[in-house]
Amino acid sequence: KVQGGLRKSQGDKNIAIIDVSDYNVQQIKQLMARRTEIINQVMQLPDMMQRHILITTYLNCESFEEARYTLGIGKDKYYTIKRKGIESLDRMICR
């Protein structure tokens, strides 16, 4: 039998769990706010297809291949429009 460390009461354990939960809830709120900011930036792009591809790729899909399949467009067209969308977004943000 090995003993050591600090003994914690069940109350201490419960408080630690609540603290972690509160932290996680706060992190989720911050991430949701950041997601909204990103969507607002993307929606300011003038080209509708670029907006659609960026939103689908980065917010709705797990991979580029899934996004291409979801959008139903070819590989070359997808990557060309995605690249142009990222360049447009970069120019808009870096003004």
C-alpha cells in the first residue's frame, strides 16, 4: 500500500470539478465569440462564391475533401476559389 500526497475531501474534489467546468464554459464562450467575429469578416468579402467556400471549408466541414464533396465542385476550381478567398480576406484584414 502506497500513501502520499495530500488527501482531499469530497467537497474539495467537487469544488475542483466546478472550477474546471466554469473555466471550460468561459473558454467556450470566448471561442463562440471568436467564431462570430471570423464569420463577420468572411461575410464582408465581395465575392459570394469565396464566402461560401470559406464558410463551408472552415466552419462546416472537417477536411478540404469533405468541403469539396459538400459543395459539389471540382478540385482545381475549389482550390483556386479558396486561395483567392483567403487572399481577399488577408487584404481586407491587413488594410
